[in-house]
Amino acid sequence: MSDNQARAALSDVLQAKIEHSIRLLQEAEGKYARVTFANSLGAEDVVITHLIARHAPAINMFCLDTGRLPEETLTLLADIQQQLSCRIQVFFPRPEDVEAYVSEHGVNAFYESIELRKACCHVRKVLPLKRALAGYDAWVTGIRREQSVTRDNVAFTERDLGNNMDKLNPLADWTEKEVWAYIRHFAVPYNSLHDKFYPSIGCAPCTRSVTLGEDVRSGRWWWENADLRECGLHPGSSTPLKPSSAAASAAFSSLKRPD
């Protein structure tokens, strides 16, 4: 793809969505004493990283290094911090928790049952997330409604009952096409695995490439029922919050028109 094609004008609908996402992030800066972004370094999250770096720099950022991330993800972590001049704090699972799981169940026990897979996610993701969110009033995620059947009702702002804080999903209504239009237009660094048909990237053993027409989350935990493919970071224990301002409310209404 040529530079001219990559930098083609963004659609009016996407421009409106970008403005709404920026407004939501900037309102969060003023509303909460401390707010942080859980950065998975996926396509959605590099968009949010770019938005925060340019428009809401008071929002902190962190990522979870599970100990089994692909090398391409770790390379992106270094690249995006350098190119966007931002700091992303890294949280790891506690060694004793990983050792206990592996000692009892085996290094790849997550393939054996949903219970063992969720137990692995709990050790490597959920417990580190709890530490990462400690002391914050709200957190930001890259969840989109289009990603899977478990996320099709996600709101822009929610009350996360499990973590007892507000949760912001600034790309909730963005499409996959719009995410990539933003990445290409602004030349945002992204995971090279996306070019190898990996639309959703997690731990290396639990991620695979997908074929044309498959759901974007079908490459994650592909051996399980699609209705149950969550790691525990977003269990669905939340309730939508109303827009915090008249401007945000008007933006919500304006985005109801079709693409």
C-alpha cells in the first residue's frame, strides 16, 4: 500500500468517533484523581495509546507481561514507547504463583480444560491486573462490541463491579475497519503478527492465525466454546454509566447514524 493510500482522508463517521474517544479520555483526566489504561498492545490498544499520548497524557498506561507473550509483542512494547515518547509500566505474575500452577498442573495444562485454562489466566493476568489497578479510580480498555459475542453490549462507560471502579471503553463502537484506518492514517506502530492473520493476540500458546471470514477472536482459545472465551479480565460484572456531560450526550446521539 502506497503512502498516499495509507494517509487517505478519514471518513466523517470515523472523525466523529475519534473526537468522541478523545473527549471521553480528556473528561476522564478531569473527573478522576487517578486513571490508567490497561494496554494489551493489540490493534485497538495502539490506537488508544496514540490518542492518550497526543490528547490525554495524564492518563497512565500499563501492560501485563504474562511470561508467555510472543516476541513480536515485546518488540512492539519497546517500539511504541520510543516512537510515541510514552511510558508503559509492566506488571508480571508473581513467580511463586506461576511455579505453584505449573508444579501442580503442568506447563501447558490450559489445553486440558476450561477450568485449568482460566486458572492459568487468573495467575498470569487477573492477579497482576489487581495489582496494576490498585489505587486507581478508573481504568481504560480497548474493548469493542464487534470483537465477540461476549462483548456485543459493552458501553462507553461502565461501573466495574468486580474492581469497584469505573471502566472506560473509548472504542466501544469502532469497527475493525475503522481501527485499521486510524493506524494507517497516523502510521501508528502495531504488532507484526497482525500481518500474518493474527487479529487478536494474547499469550503465544493460546493464539493462532485465522482464516478469511472467521471471527476476529476465533484465534484465541480456539478449542473452547466461543461464548466462554474470556480470560477473566473482563468478566461482565459491570453496569453502564450515563454520559458525564451534555457534550458527551450529544456525541452519543450523533454516532447513531450508520457507517
